[in-house]
Amino acid sequence: MNNLIYNEQLKLFRKKRLFVIILIVAFLVPIFTYAQYKQVKTTQEKMGTTDWRVQLQQEIVDIQNRLASSRIPNDFEKYLRIRLGQQQYYLDHNINPNTPGAPTFMRVFAENSIGLLLPLLVMVVAADLVSSEASGGTIKLLLTRPVKRWKILLSKYIAMLYSISFIVLCVAILAFLISGIVFGYGGWSMPMLTGFSTRGDELITSNVHLIPQWKYILMEFGLVWFVCVVVGSLTFMLSVLLRSTAAVMGIMLSSLIAGAILINMVSSWESAKYLFMVNLQLTNYVNGSSPPIEGMTLGFSMLVLLIWLLLSLVVSFVVFTKRDVY
């Protein structure tokens, strides 16, 4: 098994897709860093001060003014009320939720990339693990070896898990190293609030507690890894079912983009909470954002994703071990 996994890892590295993905991240992180830097500077110039309390108070006033309008959609009004409650809680407890620093950038980057960017990068790696060998005919040569089919497929899946872990780790390291040049590398022990929950448009703070930011970041990147594994497993299943890598990438790309759109439109479609792409934003439960559909929780979303993952594995192994290769 170790030799099979090593062989699959060599194939992945020879394709150089992992290196391309790292280059993409290394290109995007400076862009996002500059965007956040400009946002901070613009806010400071607009307020005429670097005092975060004044900036937070102004944001609270802006939200209150927007809520005074009778023309905002109900879903957006719900989001604003929850946001208002969170910001007021931070202000009352004298905690700056946006202290500049590389750890803060890592946290924000994870929250904004978990739903689309990182799943897309994982999809690029997993899309042709099996389909490329089926379409190229090399799968026949692989199956002639005196090794059970399920072991061959398992080695490919384990190699994919290693690749996903490598991608997530590189994203965290690059985000920290590059953003730290601008924002500094401090802030690991900054207190963060977690445990927010919602009931309708009401923010529940009874379970809110303080943790250092490094623990908060570990929680978020753990959720990022889990989401990437789920997306990778679904892509892996499609790679087993379909011979065309382009078809695999097209289906997953459509699903992920549809999820990014649906998450803002499905509040009244309750059965949509069982779709995997509606449950990808797991970090929203950590920072207290309202779920796409009322009643959804972190445990529920993780359970739904876990079921999708297990189903994809069952389908993959059953089809691969039973299907005729020609």
C-alpha cells in the first residue's frame, strides 16, 4: 500500500498541478493583502482617526441608519440586525475584532475562501485522479498488477488527502508570511469571541466566550480542511464515474458556483439545507453569522457533509471494483 500511495503522489507531482495551485495562491494573497490594506487606510482617512472604537461606533450608526430604511429585503435586514448585535457586543466588551496583523488576515482569508476558492483548487487536483487514466488507457496497465482494485483506489484517495492537507497548509503559511510584511506578525494571543448563535433575527450571546486567536484560527482551518475533503471526495467520485476530466470539472464547477449563489437565495427553501453546497460555509457558525436557512447549526451542516462524503466513497469503491474496464 505504501508503494501504491508513493506512486500516486509521484503522479500528482509530475503533473505539477500542486505547484500551479501554490503559485495561484501566492499571486492572490498579495492582491487580497493590498485590498485589505487600502480598506483600512480608507476607513482611517474617512474617520480621521486610528481609534478602532470610533470606527466601530460609526459602523454601528451606519447599520442603524440602514435598518431605518423600509426598502431593504427581509433577509438582508436579518443579517444587519445580527451584525449590529455582534458589533455592539464587541464594543461593550472593549474588544477590537479587526486588529491588523497576519493572524487576522489568515482568519479573514479562511472565512472568505472556504465556500468557493479553496474547493475549486482542490477540485483541480482531484478531477482527473481516475478519469485521466481511464480515458488514456493506463488504467488497464494498472489493473494488471497483482493488487486488489480497492487497494488501488484507496491509494489514490489517500494521495488526494495528502494533497488537500498540503494545499491547506501552504495557504495558511503563505497567507501568514505575505500579509505579515504589511500588517506585522503579531496578534496570535488576541482575544476572540466565539459562541454566537441566532434565533430568527435575534443574536444569542449566552454561550459567547473568549479564546486566543490562534485557537480560533486552528478551528477555522480545521473546518476548511474538512470542507476541502468533502469537495475532494465528491470530485473523486465523479472522476471514477466519468471518463472525461472536463466533464468532472464542469459538474463540480457548476455545483460550487450554484452553491455560492443559492446560499443568498434559499432562506425560504427549507429542503435546500440537504444540498452539500449550501453547507460549505462552516466558518460562519464560528463567527456567528446567520445560517442560510433558519435552524441550521454547525453540527447539522457537518453531518450533512459527512453523509455526502460517505456516499461518495461508497459509490466510488463499488463502481470501481465492479465495473468492466475496456
